[in-house]
Amino acid sequence: MTTKRILFILSGLIACTLVLAQPKRPSIQYGPWIQNVTGDGFTVVFKTAEPSLAFVEVAPDDGSSMYNTERPQFYQTVAGRRVHGTMHRIRVSGLQPGTAYRYRIIGKTALDDSYAYGIVWGPEGNISGEISGIKTLDQSAPECRFSMVNDMHGHFGRFSGLTKSLKPSDLDFFVMNGDIVSYVNSIDTMMKYTFGPAKDLLKSVPSIYVRGNHESRGREFDKVPGLFDSPTGQFYYMFRQGPCAFLVLDGGEDKPDSSGEYFGTADFDAYRAAELEWLKQAVKDPAFTSARWRVALIHIPTISHVTPWYCQQWLCDNVLPVLNGAGVDLMLSGHHHRYIYVDPRQDGNQNDFPIIVNSNVDRLDFKADDKHLDVKVVDAHGKEIHAHSYSK
Ligand SMILES: [Fe+2]
């Protein structure tokens, strides 16, 4: 082989190595999903495989090109400085109520951030594609529509089967009413099983997360709040959509704090007491009192006739009187892994409003306008198995 030939082969190998070593844009490992949708904004949450600096670009969903106009950009910051890492929670603000938007995520990898005065970035670019159809909430909308599942307990296929027929345009939001996973030893596993089964739906349809008792278990339970966002920053909050006001409540763990299952780590009595004080004020909020329909979303229902373990009875004794006094129209729950319907004030029940406990294998569809509130429960085959209608 001639020297010229050897040099030619060597130069080819060097070129290939340089191409392969070329830093790439960050890749999205989980998400994105939409949290804390309000009348004027929403939060985009996702995880990148590489430590990255990212921002969200937003445009009206009006058919115009995202590229030919300068679009507003939203950053994740801490006290004035943009944050780079693998978990991303970016708040988009300044939007109009009841309006459809598109967004895309632009990012670049931090190749070397060891030197405080010289971070080495990889190439920057669009890492999410263009995601359309996200709509802000609107208190004056004529109706409210959502679907709900609960107690999936890590059954990826069951969750995806129940949601595959849902169309983003038919939903204002999607409710996950607790125990979507059984414990959180790995936050990555929780992301996979919570946002993976309905990945395409949840990148444009906002998800409302109601914490279940199981999601406070496991080594990485303290990372769970980082996957979500809410108006209060807590797992309990109130929001409006159209004629409906929603109270999202968190019963915490289901057994006494002293229970052996918690190995001395539970402090839920104090947590629930603080939440109760918040609830007493929340139900006085004009946004709540002015709603045509008032709906409570809570994983553990306020019923005392079906296995009322410690927390469930505590909720009956403490939370239920507040909800009764606040004119709540309906409670939607899970936890019992079977369908239960509880009429108001029947058979000694103390609830002034109906309670629907959804099973762990069915989906609940909700629709309300000024005069009617309809709930349908459908099974895995899409067959309607329960229906309830209320009128005012
Ligand atoms: Fe549960």
C-alpha cells in the first residue's frame, strides 16, 4: 500500500471520528407534559437525557408559521438566573384565556459546566417538534369536559388502553386521580408509568394530578412534587373551568402515622390539618362560590361505610363537613379499586352530594354546561357501563 493510500485512509478515519464525536442536541427522555394550566399560562415539564439549557417558544395556534416571526421565549430561572439540568419545569405566562396555542422546546446540552466562567454548550435546536392544540382555561367558557383514570398502579397497558381513543380537542384537561404508580423508589419509573401511557395526549392536554396514598411511598417520593405544578404549589388547590370549580384535595397516607408500614417517616396528621385550614378559606373564594357546579377531586373518598381506615374516617369527620357547608355538587374518587356510587344522605351517609368512586379498570368522562352535568363511566372496550346526570 502506498503512503498516499495510507494517508487517504487515515484522513477518512479522522473525519469519521470527528463526525461521530460531534455533540448532539439534547434528547427528551420523558415528556413533555402540561401542568398548572390557568387562564393566562401553563407549565411545560420534561426530562432530558443530558444536562441541558432549554426554553419554550409559544405561538397562537392560528396556522401561522412558528419560524417567520419572533415568538416569546420562556425560561426556567432561579432568582434571576437560567437553570440547566435534566429536569425542566418552564412556566409560560401572559396568554389569553380560552385560546389555543402551540409550543416547541429549544435546547442545548451542557458539555462541560465545571468552570464557573466558561460553560461549553453543544449545538442549540428544536428538541420537541411543534406541539399544537394546548388551550388555556376560561372561566366564561360555556362548558367543561375532562376524562379521568385512577389506581393504574403501574399498569402501562391498562392506562394506554383506556386513553387511546381520547381526542385532545374533546378535553379541557385530563385527571389522574391517584395511585398511578404503587411507590416511588425511582422518579424515572414514576415518569415512565405516569406520563408514558398517554404520552401524545398529555403533551397538549393539561393533566390534573390528584395525589394517591401510594405516591408518598418509596425512596424518591420527595422528587414527586417536581413533576407537577399547581396554583398553590401544593397537591391541594382550586381552579375554574367554564361553569365548574374544582377542589383538588390530598388525603395523604391512608393509615395512622404510627403504622409500621411507614417506618417512622409519616407526618400526615399535621399535613392534613394544614390542608384543612387552607380548604376552609378556599371554599370562600369568589371564584369557587360563583361557580355553577362545585366538584371535589380526592383519591380517598369521604365515605364511612366501605373500609373506612384511619384517613378515610378522618376525611369524613373533618373535610366532609366543610364540603357539605360549601355546596359541593359532586365528589370523584378512586382508591377502592371498584365502582361505588354513594347517594347523598342515604342509608346514614353524611354527604350532601353524590360521590362516584371510579374503579381501577375503567375511565370516567365528565361534561358540564350551565344546566347539566353528565358523568359516564366506560370500560376498557369503550362500552358505557355507568351514567349519572344532574340538572340545575
Ligand atoms: Fe389508593
